Amino acid sequence: MGRARGQQQSIPLGQGVAERLTESLVGKNFHVFFDSFFTSVSLARVLLAKRIFSCGTIVRNRKGFPSDLKSLPPLNKGDFLTRQDENLTATVWMDTRPVAVLATNSSPLQDNCFTTRS
């Protein structure tokens, strides 16, 4: 699945793998979920153009991630910030440390939010 010997890297390895693994899903409105190794703004846009929705945790310093979510103001546990660009939604939620999520399969609007404490 890796790059062929001597092949120039035009897209990130994780994106190339994800694109190959989702080839059979093109145009079928499937939802795929990734971890932070695969998730990127460019992959989310490529898959959305193929009618494949995606969601995954993302490293906040990835290219294309909203710059105002890269360095955060002080947040309390449970607080979150959301930014949207067309069908792409970026959310940073504060747990014990910030958790960033990038999605094309959700709305940034908060319908129902449940908090449970043990």
C-alpha cells in the first residue's frame, strides 16, 4: 500500500491509503471514520466530492485546519469551539486536553448535548 520505489509523493501516505480503501464506496453516500493519522482537510474534501462523508480526530497543526483553533484561548473541561467552511466542520472540545475533530457528516449546530458525570 505504500509508495512505489522512486515514486514522488504528491499526496500524503494516509490520504492515498484512505482513497484506495474507499474506491468501492464512491457515490454511495457512505460515512467513514478515521483516526488522526488519516484525517486531513484535503482528504475530507476529496471524499466529499465523491459523495463519501467522513469524520475523524485530527492533529490541530494539519494544513488547512482553521488557524484560530490551532492556538486556543483557555477552555474549561466540556467547552468546545466550532468552525465551518461549506460542508466541512472543525470542532475542538476540551477534555483533559483539547480533542480536535474534522467532519463532513455533521452540522455545527448544537441540537442536543448531554453531559454525564460519574
